Amino acid sequence: ILDYVSGIHEPFFRRLWNCAMTKDWKGLEIQGRMQLLQALVMVSNRIDLEIPPEWFDASEPWHVDRLESLAQKEMSEILVELGFRHVVEASPFVLKGNHEMPGLLAIDAACPEDRIAFEFDGPTHFLYRIGSWRMPEIENGPTQAKRRFLQELGWTVVNIRYYEWAKAETKEGKKELILGKLTEATKHGRLQNS
């Protein structure tokens, strides 16, 4: 639907948005809320949309609690050793009116100043073959969408896949993996904030 924002499709997007705004915010499950908020953030620099005031009711949850995995913690420790200053589980944006949404599009390890996001992609980020538990190493839709959203917001996204992490084995191997992925993503080999 976000592809309909530009050009001649903007009126169609506005109609869809207005239809969504007729729904009861409190009746939506958290996934529905997140999808609407993601759409709002993605188009906010191109279209001025009305936001119902109850969306910012402090008593309502903005995010789903996430547990940081052991691999994410290890990745964060290695980033510190490499001199990469970052925040864990960081939000890439603040909506108009300074309403922070810490869990929306939470980045595993982020340097907001340089807009570099490190994402650790565990097994749940990949599709499964039908009828088996084998994964063909194809990213699922939410993982692809999150990267696209972050890139549209001006972030460089570095995805570390769990099977690459396991193959790296040692801490030195994992450092090399992180630096290689960062080099590939930024097209240069220097950490901007070290």
C-alpha cells in the first residue's frame, strides 16, 4: 500500500488512510497498530495526515516488549570492542509532536547520529519449506519490510544472519563478519563514529 503514496496514487492512499481512521484504535491488536504507525511514518514527509489524539494516550501500549537474544548481546559487545557507539533496541524516529515510540521498528543496535542500524536476524526472520523445518535462507516479508522502512528513513542497515554468525565461530571471526558487512553496506571500510 505504501507504494501508492507517490504521484497519482496519493488520493487512493488518503482514502485508505481515512478508512483506517474510522476503526476503533483500542480494538486493534498491537500488530495492526504497528502497521498503521509504520505507514504514517513512511508517508509523513510527503503527506500531511490527521492523527487521532487517542493514539497518543500514555496508558495505551506503543510497543511489544522484546527480549534481547544472547546473539544480539554478543553482537553489541563486539560493536563496543570495535569502537562502534550504539544504543540497543532503539527507535529510528520520533513522530510529530515529540511522541516517542520506542518499540516501533526497534533496531537491535543503532548509531542514531550516523543512521547505521545493525540487525541480528535469527531463524524467525526466514521462511520455512512447507512440510519441513528446513529453511532455504530466504528472508520473510516482515524482515524485508523493516529493512525497506529503515532505508526509506535514511538508515544504512547491516543485517547479520544467524547462520553466518554461527559459521564465524570465534570472536575474531565475528568481528571480521561485522566489519565486512558494514563495509559492504556503507561502501567504505571506516566506522564513522570510532
